[in-house]
Amino acid sequence: MGGVTAINTNFLLYVHRSDSPFHAAASQALDDLLATGMPWAIPWPNLHEFLAIVTHPKIHQSPMGLLGETGTQWPVMKRLLLAGH
């Protein structure tokens, strides 16, 4: 019986940060996962933690720009979620 692969925060960070020593392996693992067609998900707590880390100026020398709500989140999220269907 199949399940869903949950993507954790560290994995997201490794894929995102090209300066990580684990970046290449994590990127390849993500490509491999996507190629299987198996279901996967990023739990909301992991996404929240990822965003908190990558936008924090005391954690990274070059943090992502601050993210704020603009009122377009749902249309963008819906488009991204439905892109593969």
C-alpha cells in the first residue's frame, strides 16, 4: 500500500541553498522523487519553518527577501498545486 512522502525542513533547505554541502544530493533526490510520480507533500509546519529560516538575516548571510501577504497567495498557490493535474 502506497503512502505520501513528506518533505522535511532540512531537505528543503538543502535543495534551496546551493552553498549547502548536501545541495547536489538533495536536488538529485528531489528529481528522483518527482520522476517516480509518487505522491509527496510539504507539511505546513515544515513550510513555515523553512520560510522562517531562509528569510532570517541572522541565520544566512544572504537571506531571501522578506515575504508578506499580498492578497494573491491563494490564486498563486492554487495554480501551483494544480499545475501537475
